[in-house]
Amino acid sequence: MGMGQGNERAWGQWGRSLRWLGWVGCGLVLGTVSFAAFPAIAQGPAPAPLAAPAGAPEFEQARQAYEAGRFTEAIDHWQRAAQQAAQRDDRAAQGAAWHGISLAWGQLGDRTAALKAVQQSLGLLAALRGEGVVRLRAAALNQQARLELTAGQAARAIQLLEQAESLYRSAGDRDGQLGASLNRAQALQALGLYGRALMVIEGQIGTAPEAPREPTRLQGLGLLSAGEALRSLGQLARAETWLSQAATVLEQSGTPADRSTAALALARTRALLARQGLDRNDPQWTTLRQQAMASFDRARVAAAAAGSDRDRLWGQLERWEMVFLGLETGSSPGETVSKAQLQALATQVAQLPIGRDRIAAQMRLARWWSTVNEPALALAGLQQAAQAAQALGDHRLTAAVWGQLGETYRQRGETALAARWLEQSLALVEGLAAPEVTYRTARSLGQLRAQGGDRTGSLAAYRLATQAIGQLRNDLAGMDSVVQFSFRDRVEPVYREFVDQLLRGNPSQEDLQAARSAIEALQLVELENFFRQACLDAKPEPLDRAIDGRSDTAAVEAIVLSDRVATLTKLPGQPLRYAVVPVPRATVLQTLQRVQQAVQDPTIPNRERLRLSKQVYDWLVAPIAPELAQSGVKTLVFVLDGPLANIPIAALHDGEQYLLERYNTTRALGLQLFAPKALNPRSLNVLAAGVSEVAPSFQAEKLGALPFVADELDILAQELPAAVLRDQALTEQALRQALQQNNAPIVHVATHAQFSSRADRTFLLAWDRRIELADFDQLLRRPASRPPIELLVLSACETARGDDRATLGLTGIAIQAGTRSVLGTLWQVSDESTALLMGDFYQSLRTGATKAESLRQAQLALLKNPNFRHPFFWAPYILVGNWL
């Protein structure tokens, strides 16, 4: 007997319960974060995939097991439900059961079984009709899209999600259509198309939440889902706004469970804002942490009112995460954690049924026990968690627990046990889609091997760790922010430890190349983390090829390691030269900070400034100075690591003269660069723009006038053909129009600007408004049919104070503008000296000199000027990118 009208109607109501399913059931966008995403720091099990229809006990038992994280048991129940449905020829029920099986296999990390199950579901549902069945098919397409996305097939995932959107639209299901659209944004994100992903979200929800006149529960749920989607794109401030509005609406119109969900989502977003503040050295981060803790307190109250023991426990656990964050960073001296407090928390966790919630909580507790120096209790909890994970048949989770066990033993110095658990974890996770487990465990094994003097074994482990991070690279910028980890704390150390091992002893050429590649991979991850989008989409040229193609240029890459500074020098037609100077990293950082102060403060005695400058010269240049002198090179292209990037390289001193007096100096974005191309002096012309008066945008930022900008623009116009926008004429719209109509190879902007390691603090000021980094792509980048900007000059910019990676913003400008090179300043200097320097710079360019040589000659002119001899006036100018 086929599925009749009665069954179709019965499935209609069940299908309507799927309106938010999509990836809610998989925990990727709209609901609580999936434990499968990052087992070591997860929030609990994935949400229930659907509500069981009346009279379907196997479905209900499967749902309960799934929600408890007992996925193997859930599969058994759904398989029995599928068999029973097949006996009564209910293809819709069969399709729903196979969809559930796919979800559970996906949570267990078996993509092949999950894909086979969802294809079975879609095959059963294909010929059926009815509103509920349409929603079931849409949900299954969402699941198939998720599986394609985890396999790196984002384009295929987008196609499937578009089909799901169409099905929801045909069923008149606006909520399901919204869910599929937000999931499509997640897939665009995985392709590195973050701008398009944000456009999809904004196309569905607008750019800002509106307070409804008559709030409804559906409106509140829509605001909640939109807020969580924005959070998944790293739009934390906007996510907080949407989630706050959702909490307000649901307080009036939602159920107690809705209010609990919204309160917890808002608290988690505020916790991420606190972590982001810590990662960015924001002085307000402790206040953000306190706000997050207060939000978790409110979330626990809401969960208690809803009768949700699970949400109440996770609100408590995540509040404790904030407490320990304060303890670990030393930012909360008045806070303490007692053994009795953790034991009370452990008692609550022990009362949970065996499942992912309990195992996740035990893993957190183990980490905290280790923090308060109770390793025995940490190990006992992890042993219990490992046994439970094995009983669940969850290999990915078991591997994560084993990895944490191994790391705990490593920290205790029990190397044999550490090696056993770490190796077992890696063996178990092999073949599973779990790079987040692999990279952590492999890093621990790399540390263990290094401690034992096994360099070969350590390198093999670190290679595995960095390969796993490579698989996660898109996610580093775009993963759901609830599980997004700190770039500095979790990613950067893996690369640096790998490079440290590669450069131990007497490294081979292969080791040196691998070290350079690792640092470049680190820089690329950092850039993508900065942009939250894919970088360097042009076809770059290897830096080494550019060096070998010229006899007058060398590249110097400097790397700061834990106990030494390493330099890798590429001379034309020669292998890499390696030099190392033993010095603790803390000493390097302290000295670099003092150098930055000395070159900017004329009151610091010259002797002290020159001493500090020579110290850095001795680390970076002195070890290779003889080879440089013998080679006859004239230009040094520096690839500077981390905190070195903020140093004015031209101001380094060898005891007799500045580096500026010997060499042209420039900087590369990394080992890849846009193909170097010299400017044609016969076709030079400039689009120039500047603000010298106190503009409204200056007033908004509390910045003063730049009176000598008028002289700078006049001098520029005397040297080269120039179209000029001055003062009130330099509106954002006028600049946009001029850039669209003018193909000048040089764009010169003389107005206040700042670059920072934070994209939201990298900007320049037009007369009327601030132009954010996010606008640079549309404003400055030219289509392929037009010649690119060869040189972008920002003559009045400065780095954000206290930001040791502020030059990342200048690099970001170069990339967003699609320009071959950018000339900017590390700090804001006298605009009188800037006007003189720019005049000399353009005069030299007009004679056919390279950009690097022209900058050097202009700087030397200031150095010889008695009024501007101090490095404050000439040292901050840096050329990034193409130096020809």
C-alpha cells in the first residue's frame, strides 16, 4: 500500500517543525554549535534534528539519543524506524529516518556513511508530494550541502542550498528559506567570499535590526538566527546588536525556552568579544569579560526558568571559562578558584547522563584541574571521559579525549604515557574529517619529540599539525565564532615551534625553504584572519625569482624565535644564507619597543638611540653584512616577522652610518608578490587628493589640521601631471568618482589615516567621512580591463598606538587596493618635512629611478637638512610591495 493522503497530511505537521532545521540540526549556523566541529572546546551535542510524529516511538527514542550525544544508539533507533516504515510502505517516514541517520553519522565523523544515508533519504523523497515532504527534502538537501562543504566542495554545497531555498519558497516557508540562505552564506564563506556571504545575510535580514511594533515569537526567532549567522561571519558587534534585540522581543513574545536560547547566544557572543579584545590587546577587554560573565549569569537564570538543566550547566561552564581566562592572563588578581568550587561543579557534571554533554564538560574540567595544579583529578576525569566516548562509538570524540590525555601526561613529564595516548589519538583520527583534533594532538606530539631530542620525529609531527591547519585555513577566518580560537594563542605557536625545529643545528637548504614557507603560511593565515576573506587573488610571482632576475637586489627574511633571531638571505643566483644570533625573545621585544620610542622622541639622547639602533642592526644585518657588501647589491627587500614589522629599517645603525646611507630598503608582503614592474617616467601622472583644513571628519576623530598638505599638493603638481582634489572637494563620493574615471598609475592621498592590526581601525579620512578598510576594495581596486594602481601613497598616515602588528593594516591596504606597492608612514610626521620629501621623491621618479631609490634619495635629502636630521622626520616612510 502506497503512502496515502492521510500519511501525507500526517507528515505535513512534522514537516512544518523543520522550518529551522537546515544546519540547525547539524549545529553549523542557526543553532547551538555542533560538538563535532571542535570536540575539545565544544558546547555540547548538536540540537535535535526534528520532533517525532505522533505514534512513532523509534523516532522519539532516536531523537532523545541524538540530543544526548549517543549517536550510535540514535542510528540504531532510526534504522529500526526505517525498517518499520518500509514494512508499511511509508516512504516519507523512511526518508526522514535516513535523514536522521545521516545527521548522526555526520556527528561521528563518517562522511561516507552520512552521504550515503542522505542520498538514500533524497531518493525516497524524490517522487513524493506534499508540503511536509517538500520541507523534508529541503532539510535533506541542507544536510547533503553540509557534507559537501566539509569535503571542501563549497561550490557544490551552494548549488544544493539554492535548491533547498527554492523548495522552501515553493512551500511558502519563509523561515526555511531564510535558514537555507544563511547556510548558503556559510558556504560562500568557505570559498573565501566573505563579502558575498555578508550580502546574502543582509539581503535576508537587512543591515540593522528594527524594533517591531508588535513583537511576535517568529520575529524574535528570526532576529536570533540572524544574530547567530552574523556571529558566524565574525561580525561580533553587529551580532550582539541583533541578539540583544532578539532577547528583547522574545522576552515579550517567546517561550521560556526561547528566552533561554537567546540569553545564552548573547552571552556567548559577548564572551567572544572579550576574547577578541584580549587577542587585540584592547585595554577594555577586562570590562568586556565582566560583561560576558554577567550575561552568563542572566543566561543561567533564564535556563532555570525554562527548566533547561543543559543550558543552565553550559551557562555555568562557560562563565567559568571566563573566570579561568582572567586567571590565566593575570587580569583578575582578586579572583580565585578553590578546589571545593571545582569539585561542586564536577558533582553536577557527574549527574549528567553519559553522552557528549558530559564528556565535553569533563574535558573542560580536566583542563581547569590542570590549571589549579591538580593533575591527578584531571587525569581521572579524562580517563572516565575516554571510556564514555568509546562506549558511544564516537571515534572523533575518543581521539580528542586521548589527545588531551596525552598533553596532560606531557605536561607532567610522563613521556611514555604521553607518547602512547598522543599516537593512539592520531591513529584513531586518521581518515576522519577532524583536522581540528589532528593539529592539536600533532602539536603536542611535536613538543614531546622535541623535548626528547628527536628532531626528525618532532618535524614529522609539526608537518602534520600545519597540514591540518591548512585544511582549516578558511575556517580560521570564518568558522562559527563560538568555537573560533585565538589566532595568537592557538595557531601562531604551532608554526613558530615548527620553524624553531627546522632551524635547529645546521639546517639544510630544504629546511630553510620549509621554514620560509611555514612563516609565509602563518602570514597568510594572519592576513585572512585580518580580512575575514581570501587574500592575494592576483597571480603573484615568487620573490626568489624576482631576486634571481636582478643582480642589484637581495631579500632578507628575519624571524624572531624563542631564544634567537634568525635571518635567511637570498642573494641573486645563490642559495639561501642562514645566520642566527642567540637572544631571548623577551629581550628582542623589549629592545624593539625602545627603538620605536627612541626614533620618535627627539628628547632621547642620540647616544642611546644609536645604541639601540645598532643592537637591532647587529641582529638583522651584521651577520650578513660581508656577503651583502661583496655581492654589490643596492636594494634590500625585507620580509619582516611579527614585531619587527613596526621598526623603521632605514634607521638601523652600524656604528658609523645608517642603513639608509648604504642601501635602498623596501618591504615585501611575503615570499610572493605582484610581478615587479618599473614605472615608465614618460607616462607618469598622478591622481592627488588631500585635506589641509580641519574637516568635519577630522573633528569627529579629534584630529587637527594638516596645513602643509596644500604645499605638498602644489609641489606634486609642479613635478608631474596631476588631477587634484583639495579640502571640501575631497568627499568620499568625489574620490570614488575620480578613481573610476582616472587611470593614473599613481594615487597620492594626503589626509589623516591610520592602519592597525584590526581591520575596523584601519581607515583614512575624506573631508566628509571616514573610509574604512572594507570600502577600499570597491573604492580603489580597478577592474581587469583597466591598468592597476602602480603606487598608492598615503603621506599622512600612522600606525595605531600600542599595536605591535599595526603594519598589517598597511599590508591590508595594499591588498584591498590591488596596488603593486604602497608608500606609507609608521607614524605621523611633520607635514612640512613630508612636503619636502614628496617633492624630492616625485622628482627622482621622473628621472627614471626606481621607487625604492627615489624614496632613499628623498630621505637622504631630509637627513642632510639640519632642520630634519633626526630619524623622526625621515625614518617612518616605508615602501611595501614592488620596489621597481
